[in-house]
Amino acid sequence: MADPIKVKVTVGEKPIKVHLKRETYRFQTPLIYGNGWPFGTNPNFVENIPQGTETLIDRVLMPGKYRLVKWLLVVSDDKKSKGISCEINAFVTGSNVEHNEFAILGDVDELFYRIETKRAGEYVELYITVISEHIVNARTVKVGIFN
């Protein structure tokens, strides 16, 4: 960064000191991993998930700290014509992973489940536990973002 430019401006009889300084920031384009379009290997499909069983429905390699994975999820009981879609963001902060589920659409008053994200070594895993009396299928697509 260059030295600031000093400019003397006079307004009336009083001088005003102005310093102009140029600041630049270096940004890197994040790398997006996946071998399919647009969210990695698509779709991931796990069928016949029973009520009350915590079930692994997807996992993604996320080495290091401060990594983001986004899942688009569809949970459906096709026999009872019920379904929900949502978006899940999971953020890796070292050995921990935090997640947020949002944009939940569909039969939210009838199909209940719990989402968990867990760190397993360098992987982030997505689990579902069905709470209501349904046997569901889960479909996911994902994108992982690294710096």
C-alpha cells in the first residue's frame, strides 16, 4: 500500500487537512467441489427410513476449519402422498459443525423429523430421525465450499 496523499484545502480562512489513502483487498474465488452438476454427485437417495431411527442420509469431505456445505433435501412418504423440501447449511468450525434448516415447504403439519449434522473425522454427515408415523425416502443434493 502506498503512502497516503496529503492535500491541503482551504475553506474561508481555515485550512482543512485531508489524507487520501488507497486500500485494496485481496479476494480469492472459493473452490466448489463436486463431480456432477450443479451440486456434486446428484441425487443422493436413501429409501425406507423408518420412524424413530437416526439414519445417515449424506456425507461430504470437509477438511479443515471454516467450511460450508449446503444441502437441498426432499423428505417424502410416497405411499401417503406427503413430502417436505428444505435447505440446510452446515458450517464447520474446527471440530464442531453447526447447521441451520430453512425454506421448509410442504406437509409440515403432518410429516415431522429431526435433522442432525455431525463431524466424523474430516467428513460432515447429515442424519435424519423421523418423528411422525411415516416411512420416508430422503433425496439430497449438495455443494461444498472451501477457501
